[in-house]
Amino acid sequence: MQQINKKFSLFTISLILLCIGISWTFSLQKGFAVEKGYTTTVNLNVRLGPSTKYTILGNIKKGEHVDVKSSAVNGWYQILYKGKKGYVSSKYVKITNKKEGPAIAKIYTTTVNLNVRTGPSTKNAILGNIKKGKQVDVKSSAANGWYQILYKGKKGYVSSKFVKITNKKEGPAIAKNYTTTVNLNVRTGPSTKYAILGNIKKGEKLDVKSSAVNGWYQILYNGKIGYVSSKYVKITNKERWEEEVIPVVAKPDDLTVLINKQNKLPVNFVPKNLMNSGITFPFTNSTEKQKLRKEAAYAIQRLVHDAKKSGYTIVGISGYRSFETQVSLFEDYVKKDGYEKARLYSAIPGTSEHETGLAIDVGNSSATCAAKDCFQNTKEANWLQLHVAEYGFIIRYPKGKEAITGYKYEPWHLRYVGEEVAKDIMKQGITLEEYLKGLLVKQDSSDLLSLVSVK
């Protein structure tokens, strides 16, 4: 019996030591586990299930961090996207080991006066503003183009487009933009001997994946690897729209300030006396587009009220638009249609009237023709044409004046200029450009007459 107990004790001790060894080995393995980071290599669709047959839940921009929840199965990762379960193709996800090499402390600095929002979208309310060149206390990697930050003790979000990252040990990281200088062929290999995969128009941005080797860049083209000659590629540290030389207006707060493709607002301009327009919009969440300058807000309230009394329903579609929102909007159009085409229907940041806080797009009760050509056939459009001037507004882009304004006829786009000026413009059937030019001619004539009388 004593011998059995002795054997049992030895067995028990061995078992305990084995468990300790396993636990110790597991701990060691866990301690040396390398944390992985997942980053998109293209603008990537998030789907409801692990196949292209499933509905698109949203889109994650190129270079953004992905919150992967499970290993790839049949070529798809399960991820967490805006609090929901989603799936992305593993083909377009790059894996990096976060713990490789020494950790480099990063400094995040704003490149413009930047709005802090309550959520990761321009649709969320503005929590405050951080001035250009100020450091940002970033709490998480960029997800869907937004950093989560700590702002005055509260959680906030800022657009990563306007944040510069500096590595303390390496100096500032400068983002490079690669743009074609001619209509450029994309080939399947790094030589003119290779087949042509496609063509990129002059002035378009390239998605360069590696430094030039033997005069050729490897790029990502329509989801495939391609090659272009480096001879016809210009490298800059600015977006193309930033390089356009457009005069900046001297008095951006003037009610009759002329903002168009030839005149722009100062960078990061924020109009004074912004307030909620006080009219109905076809959405419930509070956003900046519901705002206008005080003068325009009170005027649009009167217009909407009087229109309703006459049997017409006018709703707001889009009012004020911040500089950062215009940048995001314009760059999305460039990605979709290319720079030259986007330039035709969308304003370069700083040249949109919406940034003045004096312009608003409107629609009717159904909003089915919101900012569409069919709005001109509605009874509300006819009423606006006859009555907007009474409230200090003009139809900013009238029919037949495209060569002057640079934009097609937009009966929904109202611009506040004050009652006296508005009535003069609408009565003559002219544009703001023509009105201001005529005013300048009159002033010049007046100066000339005064000079003559002095003599």
C-alpha cells in the first residue's frame, strides 16, 4: 500500500510539472507572438458575406487599417466595420508585423484648420476646431479615413487627409503624388515590348507600388499590377488642385463676393455668423450642410414660409460646406471620373460657393429631383425664378449663361447677395459676374469724370 501511494505521488508530481511546463511554454509563445496589422492596398468593398455575390456594406479607402477578426477563409477576412460584421477579399489586404524593428514614436499635426467631429464622417456634428499646425492626440489608427482623437478630454474624430505624420526618429514623412504628363500606356511588364494593359489620361494620379527600376514604375491599375515609363510621370508633394494658380479674393465676407473657377476663398476659410438655416431638410441628422450665414439663414426662412403660404413646398438640400468637406468631395469625384472630368462639374476646394455660407441648393417636397435637371420642370422652380430676388437671392447659374458662370443651368442653386442687388440682377436677367463687371465699368467711368472735372 505504501508503495502504491509512493507511485501515485510520483505520478501526481510529474503531472503537475508537465502542466507547469506546458503553461510556461504557452506563455513563452504568447510573449513572442508578433502582432499583425492589416492594411488595404486598394479602395476595398466590405460585403455582408465572404463572396462578391453578397451585398456591399461599405467601402474602405486604400491604405486604411482593417480590424480583422478571423484568419482568411477561402480568400476572405471577417472584419469589424462600423460596429458590424463584414467581409473583405484577402487579395487586397497587406499584412505587416507591428512589432518588427524598434517602435518609432509618431507625431500627428494638422495641415489645415481642422474640424473635430463627434463621429467618423462629415455628417456628424462639429465638436470643435483645431488650428493648422497644432499637434493632435491620436488614440487609434486611421479607419475609413478618420482618426479617433482625444479633444478637450472628450473622444472626437478628425479626417486623416488633413493630418501630417512625423516620425521623431526619421523626420517628416512626405507624401508623394505621381501624375502622368501625357496619355500614358500601362503595360504588363517593364518594357515597351510588353502588351498594353490600358491607358491613363494626362494629368491623372497613379497608384505607384514601388520605386522606379530601369525607368519603369510598378503601379496598381484596375486592381492589376501594371508598369508605366517613369519618363512621363511627374512627382509632387501636392494634389493637382493645390497646384492650380487661382487668385484669392480680398474680401471673402462680402455679401457679393465673387467665387467661381477664376476666384477662390482663402485656404480653410470659415464664414462668420454661421447658424442653422432653420428650414426642413430631407434628413434628420444634424450636419454642416444645414447651416448658412445669419443673413442668408433668415432670408431663406422667410422665402420658405411665404412659398408654403402660396402652396409651394421648398426644402433644403445642401447649404454650407467646409473646406475639408469640399476637398473630400472633389477628390472622390477625381477618383471616380478623373481630374479633367471632375473639374467640369465639381468645384476645386476654395472655389465652391457653398464654402461662403451664402449659397444653398433647394428642392421640392418629394426631393426626387434634388440637384437634378428635372427640378426645372417643377412648380417650385417656376416660383423661385419669379420670387427669389424678393428675399435677396439670385438663381446663381441661369440658363444660357454657361460660358460665363462655368456651370450648367442650376435652378436649385440659390445665392444670397442682398435684396437690392438681387432684384437688379434678376430683373436684367444677368449673372453675378456680369453685374460686378458692369459695376466696375461704372466706377471707372465715375473716376474718369471726376478727373475731367478737376482739370
